[in-house]
Amino acid sequence: MLLLLSSSDNNIVTMIRIANVCLAILIFNTILLVTHTNQVETVPTPVVLWHGMGDTCCNPISLGRIKKVLEKNLGPNSYVKSLRIGNSIEQDAINGFFKNANLQVKEACKQIAADSRLKNGYNAVGFSQGSQFLRAVAQRCPKPPMLNLISLGGQHQGVFGWPRCLYPNIKWCEYVRQLLDKEAYVSWVQDSFVQAEYWHDPIKENDYVEGSYFLADINNERTNNTSYRDNLLKLKNFVLVMFTNDTIVIPKETEWFAFYTPGQDIQITPLEESVIYLTDRIGLRALQESGRLHFLSVPGNHLQFTEDWFLSEIVDKYLK
Ligand SMILES: *[C@@H]1O[C@H](CO)[C@@H](O)[C@H](O)[C@H]1NC(C)=O
Ligand SMILES: *[C@@H]1O[C@H](CO)[C@@H](O)[C@H](O)[C@H]1NC(C)=O
Ligand SMILES: *[C@@H]1O[C@H](CO)[C@@H](O)[C@H](O)[C@H]1NC(C)=O
């Protein structure tokens, strides 16, 4: 103020000119901002992928390929993040077998929250066990929001059986299989083997409810964590894909959230007749009644689908 008072007329004119230039810059910037905002609106919703057991974030013939297919079909500004748990691809593969699932979910939540490109929300596609892990992310970590969740062959009610060791080159496979049959709910086994954390023994249903570190928790078997339900209900769509000739996931109906009727391992109770649905303790019934729970089936074995099917039934319908 003092400076202005002591200025000559010339100086005042100069100042007005400067002010005009400033105003012009301001308007110009505003136009840029508006243009920029318009561009932001055309960016497709980003996608987060989580691989299955025995796979990694970046295998060029599995998730690496899916990432490329998505990037190509979602457009030039698309962003696809394939979660890697651990500091290297090798560690990511090992963690899929041995890292406590709750800690894996925690790490995924951290990575997702730290990624500024996901801050407005994202779609999620899980492969096999990656599906139930992403569901845990939706239930435990609502920020940023997960919009659509696609579960490809996920084990939402767990597994009971390991028909054959899929990884014949891995010598501990057979040992783990026998261990799970006998002692899945012993705490050191829960802590050490990811598969134990979603091992669901229908004959010892109580042992499962009390002993399963991961699955019994996210399915609200032990405590009624109402935030799990509230958060799952924030999804726009939850898509459950079952592979009708799946010989790897036992029973395959777990991919549609159904499981053996407790007490035996032959008869399956359909989801709509099961306690988790009837009491609606995680929100599946509410999702179904609002038309947001979808059941798809694909003929073929575990995770065997064509690119055409993926594009027309998943990408076009839920990811665009
Ligand atoms: C419910 O889950 C959230 C997220 O994992 C957790 O922070 C909270 O402590 C849980 N509440 C209860 C009552 O267990
Ligand atoms: C869980 O808690 C909520 C809030 O107290 C209650 O409305 C709901 O009925 C409970 N659900 C189950 C399955 O116990
Ligand atoms: C599924 O399994 C049935 C019975 O084993 C078989 O006849 C059919 O060819 C299989 N279909 C596919 C797509 O694998």
C-alpha cells in the first residue's frame, strides 16, 4: 500500500498493465484447466489384477498377456496394475504359497492406496485365489473405492481337497497336501500355508470357523464385522465366474459362493439356501436383490477361457 502511494502516475499505469497481463494468464490457465479436466473424464477406469497360486504379476503368458489385452481394449489412457506381493517376481510367486493371506491383503491395500492413478476408484479382476484376496481388499480397505469386482474361479467358500499336485517340479507339494488333510487349522499351519487359510473342512465345520485365519474372518463366520458388509455393498457389480469342468478347485461351486452342506462332502447347498446368504451377513443377498450379483459359467477347466469370451462378457460389460 505504501509503495503504491509513493509511485508516480507512470508506475501506476505499468502496474495496471501488469495486472491485466496477470488476469490474461489467469484466464488462459483456467481454459487449460477446463481442457485438462475434460481430458481426465475420458480416462478409462483403471484395473487392478491379482494373480493365482503358482502364477505371478507379470508372467508374459498369463497376467502379462491379460494386461496387454486390457490396455489395448480400454484405450490409450488406460492403466492396468497387476499386483506383485514382495520385492521381486520370484518373491511374488513364493508369497502366493507361503505368505499369510491377511498380510498379503494388507500389502495390497497399501499399494492400492499409494497409487495416485487409482484414487478415483478402480475395477478389480481376481484370478483363482486372487479373487478372494481382492474381495478382502473390498471389505477391509474401502478407500479408494473398488467399483466392479470380477472373480475368475475364486474360492469364496474355500476348498476341501487337492486332487493332484499341480506343480510336479515343486517337491513340497505332496507334503503340504497331506498336512492340509490332517492339520489345516493348527496355528503354525495357518501361518505358513496360504491354502490352509481357505481350507474349508465341512466335516469339521467348527474347526474351520474357529481356526481359519483368513476365510472364516472375511466370511464373517466368527464375528459379525458390519463394515465388511457395508463395504462389499459399495460394489457396483460382483461377478462370479465358475469353470464348469474345473477339476482343480474342489468343489467348483465355491466359485459361485456355494459349498458342501456341513457334516459331509458330497451334497452342495446352493448359495441362496445357505446361512451366509439367508442372514445376509456379508451383503450377498442385498447385492443379489439389487441386481448386482452376477453368476457366469464357462465350459472348461480352471481359468480356461478365450480372449473373445473375456472381451465380450467381462471387458465390454463391466470394465468399460
Ligand atoms: C472390522 O474390520 C475392520 C477392517 O479390517 C477392522 O479395522 C475392525 O477392527 C473390524 N471390527 C471388528 C469388530 O472386528
Ligand atoms: C450384524 O450386526 C448388525 C448390526 O448390529 C445386525 O443388524 C445384523 O443382523 C447382524 N448380522 C448377523 C448375521 O448377525
Ligand atoms: C467337460 O466335461 C465333460 C465330462 O467329463 C466332457 O464331456 C466335456 O467335453 C468337457 N467340456 C469341456 C469344454 O472341457
